[in-house]
Amino acid sequence: MSDLLAQMMELAGITEAWIWVAALVFLRVGAAAFLMPAFADQTVPQRVRLALALALTAIVAPAVAARLQNLPSLPFAAAEEVLAGLVVGIGMRLFILALQMAGSIVAQSTSLSQLFGGATPEPQPAIGNLLAMASVALALHAGLHVKAASLLIISYDFLPAGHFPAASDLTDWGLERVVQATVLAFSLAAPFVIASVIYNLALGVINRAMPQMPVSLVGAPVLTAGALVLMTLVVPTMLAVWMQGFDAFMANPSGTGP
């Protein structure tokens, strides 16, 4: 009887340890899922988000359980896990913001600022909605859920459990991610900006040579049609470049950061 009681006590201890491990992992996974592309959109029901967080927790917890043993303070570790999850989620969300920024730049260069402008809860100009929806579909098709699980496991290498990152390291990491997102946005929008500059210069020369021609009546439809044609030709390449950068982040989220 005493042996059976000892085994039950040992099993209860193991179960309690696993519950704490799963709870800590859920804090990191839940914070990241709150900002993750596709699954964190406002159109996704909260129950679906919760189910995703629980599923990712079931995948990540066994892989990192050894790193969550013998933590000095559970409240301290819980706060660190939430912070780590937010850092990972922000890193992924910046890629969607880069596409929205690129769409805003394109909107200033063409006359597509109102096209599909109210398709999402967040008002976006021009082709921002199309780029965001296409990128999410592409990421899901490429296995976003698998890459997200791998990213969360990798995050324990540069954001170890129970240790807050240094503020300077976290600041440098965040600044580097923002710079990369801005550069990516301008790179994606570059074809439209270049084409718009060339078109407006040509239109100015034509107007100078033919002052009687109604430039606004002729130029606006041509600009819209040209932007649509250019969008058809360039968007697949834009999404391929975006996907390459997104995969690089998912494989190595630390960069030179914390």
C-alpha cells in the first residue's frame, strides 16, 4: 500500500510540474498568437484563436519542457513569457505592416487609393488590402502553423525562460526589425513609384508641348489603367519577395538582437 501511495504521489508531482510547464508555454504562445498574421485578425473568432493557442502549446511544450524546470520564480517567469510572446508576435506582425505601408506608398503614386478601401475593419488605401489578404493566403498555404510552432521553439534560444532580455538588446532588436520592415515596404512599392514618376514627367512634357490638351481628363484614366496592368505584372514578384523575407525571419528571428 505504501508503495502504491508513493507511486501516486510521484505521479502527482510529475503531473503538477507538467501543468506549470504547459501554463508557462501557453502564456508565450497566447501572446504571440494574439499578434500572429492570419490567426490574429479581427475577423477570426476568439474561440478559434484559443484553439490555435492550445494546439501550439501542445506542440511546443514537450520540446521545451526541460528548459522550464527549476525556475527561480513562477510570477517572474510568467511575466517574462508574456513579454517573449509579444516580442515574437510583433516580429511577425511587422511583415503585414510592411505590406500595408507599401500599399499606402502605391496609393500616393497612383489613383487606386479607394479600391477595396473598406474590405477590412482597418481602413487601408489602394492595394494594401489585396496585398495583405494575398500574403496571408500565401503564408497559410506555405505552412504558417508549422513555421509558427518552430519559431516559438526557437524563441527559447534567444529569449530563455525566466530571464528578461536586456532593455538595450531588446531595443536594438526592435529597431532592426522596424528598419527591415520599412526597407521591405519601400522595395515592394518601388516599381509603382518609378513608373509614376516617369509617367508624370512624360505627361508634363506632353502638356508643355500641347497646352490645349486636358491633361487631367486624359492622364487620370491612363494612370489607373497602367497601375492595374503593373499590379498584375508585379504583385506575384512582390509576394515572392515578401515571402522570402518572412521565411528568413521565421527561420532566424533573433538576428543581432537579444
